[in-house]
Amino acid sequence: MFLALKEIKHAKFHYALITVMIMMISYLVFILMGMMLGLANENKAAINSWGTSTVFLNKNANGNLSASMLTKDQLPSRLNKHEALVGQVPVVVTRVGSQHKLKENAQVIGLDRQQFIAKEKIALTAGHQAKETHQVVVDEGLRAKGYRLGDRIRLNSSQQKYQIVGFAKDAKLNVAPVIYTTLTSWQQLKGVNNRVVASGVVTDRTEPASRFDQLSRYTAATFIQKLPGYTAQNNTFTFMIAFLMVISLVIIAVFLYILTMQKMNNYAVLRAQGIPAKHLVGATLAQAVILMLAGVIGGIIFTWITQLVLPTTVPILMNWPIIAGISLVLIILGMLGALLPVRMILKIDPVKALNN
């Protein structure tokens, strides 16, 4: 460790450049991870907030809630207290009665107010639960876009006005704000008759497929994986992060290789003086750990600052235990990258190196 610190102190500029590059790579890795988690959360936040365990959909819907339609004939005469009908339809929300008309893409979720999701699972941050037919509770993210309690909105081209009476936490689905309304309003927006009662059945406990034998059964995890674009989005971010981590390994290997090449004569002298190779190898590995540790800590600090200054409209979610795990992997990759110059050190022939 002493030799590693002395070398770093002697060539401050070279090692500072390596540290800065590692810091920028780790910072980019952490930001990409935060964006991946943030977008994933905005895809499934509402589903998680319902305490979803099992989902039942039309067999032809291929796991897509919006494409599913359930009729009365497909359901038992009565649902139990752990089951809730859910209707989904994408809409364009327009605020009315103001000079500045706001428009936003959203997902309408129709609920039965006597079932568990509407009664227990909608966590309000402002206002109150909807009590009348044309009152709605919307995602709190719409507040940052100019919507306020008491605003009246239209959904799609419908002339019916709905009043915002509450803002809900974690009310996002398919990366769009959720608007909670009644199943009757959902039927009108979906353009279906009274025979179609919902898009699906959501339960907060595990239920067998035999409970709704005419429907397809999905666990919560499988249902989320089938959300449009969810898996492709996560895979894209995962590959980007993996490539950046490999790049960090290459950078540390190349820089330490170049620095080791420049110091071969010095290492040869040390070997000729009887310094064991393991001390030189230990110094190289220690340098890799110090550089990676400094770079990763710098990346974490910049990530934390970025999280503080980013607007709430940016979908980013920092999971610090995951970041700690990635940091450890980066440090290990740095040590693996140091194995290239280590191999050179082990092959040093003091007499040959000094003659050269």
C-alpha cells in the first residue's frame, strides 16, 4: 500500500485523469440505473399500490389489461372482499374553464367504490376520495403540470366534465398518470355496453385459476412483465449498464498497463534489489482499488447531487442498496483489469530489463 500511495503521489496528473474517467463512468452507470428504476416504477406504480397478487384477464388479451374486456357471463355472481373489478382505457385529459388549456395523456382506471382498491388502496396526498359519479382522483404528478383541486377536466372528446377532488400517491401506469373514476364512466369512455363490466379482476391474495375458469390467470410479476414496452425498456438499460461496466474494466486495465510499461526499468531495479514480485503485484492491485474507490465515491456524490436538483417530472429513482452493490462490482472489475499489468510484473527479468 505504501508503494502504491507513493506512485500515485509522484504521478498525480496521470492518476487523477484515470480517477476522473472512472468517476464519470460510475456516475453514468448510477444515473442510468436510477432512470431504469424510475421508468420501471412509473410503469407499475399503480399495480404495486393495489397490493396486486393475482390478475385475471380475457383469454384473448395476451396479458394486456387495456385490451381485455370481461362480460357478466365470465364472472361469478359475487366477488369476495379480496377481489376488485378494474377497467383501463387510455385518454387525453383536457382542463376546461381556463385561458390555458392543459392537455395530458393519461390512463383512466375504473373502479367499484365498494371494492377493496377504491376503499383501501388509494393513498391520497391532497383532497378526498371521490364521492359522486363525476368526481375523480388523479395522480399527484399532475399537480406539477398545473392541475389543481377543483379543476374540471374532459376525457377524450367527451363533453362530460369531471371534477378533480383528490391527488393520489403512486398513481402511474404505463408511464402515464392515472385517473381513478367509476366503472360506469369507464364503460362510457371505452364505448361498451352494460354487458361488459371491466377489463380485469385484481386480487390482493393468491387465487387459483379455477376461481375464474373462463379467464387467464397471471401472477403480479408475470402481469408486470407483459406491460407494453416494460421488458424491452429494462433490457435496454441493463445492456447499457453492463457495457459501461466492461468499459470501466478496459480503462483501468489499459491505463495501468501503460503506466506499468513506463515503470518497467524501475520495477526491474527493485527486483534486482531483492524486492519480491508479490510486493509489486500488491502495489498494482492496491492502486486499482484506490483509483476505483475514489472514482466510485465521486460518482456517488455527483449522483446524489443530481437527484437533489432534478425536477420531479424526471423519472429517476435511486435505490442505494443497489448502487452499493454496483459500486462493489465496479471495484472488483477494476481489480480484474489490474491483472494485465500484474502479468507483466511477474514476467520481469531484472537482468534483461536493465540491459534494455
